[in-house]
Amino acid sequence: MRIRRLHISSDDQWRGELSSIGADPVTWDRLSKKCRISIFSTGLLPVTAANILKQCMLSGGADAIVSRDAVSCRTIETRALIVGTSKQIKRGCESLIGQPFGLPELALELRTALEDLPRLPELIQTRGKVLDFSRRPLVMGILNVTADSFSDGGKYLDTNAAVEHARIMTSQGADIIDIGAESTRPGSPPVPPAIQLERLLPIVKRLSGDCRAVISVDTASAEVADSVLSAGAEMINDVTALSDPAMPHVVANADIPVVLMHMQGKPETMQDNPGYTDVVEEVYTFLQKRITAAAASGISRERIIVDPGIGFGKRLEDNLQLISRLAEFKWLGCRVLLGHSRKSFLAKLTGIDNPSALEAGTHAVTALSSSCADIVRVHDVEGTMQVLKTSREFGQRI
């Protein structure tokens, strides 16, 4: 008898193995519900509630892992990690009914979270154009019209050069052209709205009439956003997640897609001494609050896109955690953007200091994240399209 250990990473591979031995491939649909482990993280709970939660989960065959100080009551509150199969956790939820401390409401949240990801629209309309998420991650081509961006500062300050580059990226397959007139590299100072508009308006006006791609403007200024939207822009990318009090009204009134990004601090100081206790939890919570605030201001939730802010007030280990767990941000109920192109964490991983020489590293991250990101923001559109096509074909054939 020979034993061979299998490495199976997809449902299709499971069904293929079942078919190869003559079993009914639909067996996997039943089996997967029995063996897939789910993990959920709670917010802070009173220690008494946490201990009740643990006992209820254990009664169903699951578990709730809490602080070691919770059992001995040497702490007053703790987070919990709930671990088990769907069936086990649902049994544990049944035991939570009738318990105090808001645990029945927690059970309802758990049951909801055990279902599929929130349904997101495949199409987002914006001023006659469409962002179509049904085929692959969308490609956002970067167009910096700045003198000091970390990778291509000064290269496209001339309007003609900028417009030509935008058209080249569009011809290469870019779905979105993201135009920024204010560098947000570490240590960069703010750029007054008047100077941003001096750089942006001629480009937006030239592109608005004949550019197939959606025209996005990367700005945190409501004054800039209002002017470029009037000139023909169709999307706003705000690295400060609507910190300008007037920005929510501008975006809601225009009824266009908006990107909300996480950044610790400001560009001038964000890399001085960034730190997190739990970077995924903290970034997730921040974005969750900003989504709620945006929706309360009249911005359609379906038009909100979230960005964990790779490189914006993050250490190497923070960036790697966020990228490897990007799929978790899908539970916010919004499309997810990944902006990793030529970032300094790739330099730390590869030992290559020249940002323009980091395309191979950028493409590697794109390939690894292609099943989780809805939009990838990149400098090299042509290379990214090859990566996404290869990843899609590979995924369909294995």
C-alpha cells in the first residue's frame, strides 16, 4: 500500500480528486461544511461575558479563546477568538440565547458572519462609465503630476506628457487613471489647492472627452475635488478618508465612487515611528468607522472603496500582515483597493533601492493578491495586465 499526501488548495481540486476515484464530486459540498474551520474575532468583552461565551462555544464543539487572565479574573475585559466549523459555532450560538451581557446579539452577528460574504454590486456606474468587477481585479494606472513623487516625480508635470501617458495606460488596459498633484511620499509637505488645480484641470479637461478609462483624482481637498469633478473627473481617491469636513458633501452631491484610505499620521511624519498593537484590527476598525460616517453623509455605500494604506504609516511587518489578510477587508461590505506599487516595503524585501526597479516585486504581490483585491493601483499597467491574465487563466485551469 502506498500513501501520498495531497496538497489541495481549491474546491475544484477536491472535486477533481473525488471524480478520479469514481466518487460523486458533489460529495465535497457536503464534506466541506464539516471540515472547514472558521475564525472570528470579537471586540472587547467583559470578562464574565467572555467566560460564558467560551463555555457556550465548548458545548457546541467549538471554542472561544480568551486572555489567559480572563479565567482567573485578573483582567476586566478581553477579546475572544471564536474557532470551529460552521455547524459547531451554530450549536454554540444556540447556547448563547437567553444569556446576559448582549451575548444573544453576538450570536446573531456570528450566524450572519457564517454566511457568504456581503453581496457587492458587480457594476458601479459613474457619469456614463462603468467599473465592472465581474471579470478580474480592475487596474488603476498611476499618473503623478508632481515634482517630488517617490518614483516618477517631475516626469509628467507637462500637460501634454501627462495626457499622453494617460492614453498609453488606457490603451494598455487601465480601467481607471488616478491623477495626483500632491505627493504623499513619506516626508512630503502639503500642496495648496490652487497649485493642485493648476496641474490637474488642464489634464482632466483634455481627458474627459475621449478617455475610455474612469478619471480619478487623488486628493484630500474638497476644494480640489469640487473643481475637478466639475471639469469632468469621475472618481475621488482620498488618502485621508474624508478628513476635510466639506469632502463628504462634495462626493455625495456628485454621486461618484470614492476611495477611503487608512493612514497613521500625515505624510510629513507618518514614517517617523509608526506602531500598532494589532494592525489588521486597527485598520479594519478605522475603515469601518469612516464607511459609517460616509454613509451618514449621504454617500452611497455601494460607491465606497476601501484601501488599507500600504506604506502609509506602516512598518514592513504591518504591510505584510495587511496584504496577506486583505480578504478580511471584504467583510466591510465594500470593494477593496490595494496600492502596493514600487513601495518601500518591496525595497526592504528585495534589497533594491531604486523604486523604478521594483516592478518584479510589485507584480509578485499583484499575483498573490489577485483573488482578494478588487482594484490594484500600479505604475506598470501593461505588466499588471499580463499578471492578472496569467493568474486568472491559472486559477481557471487548476
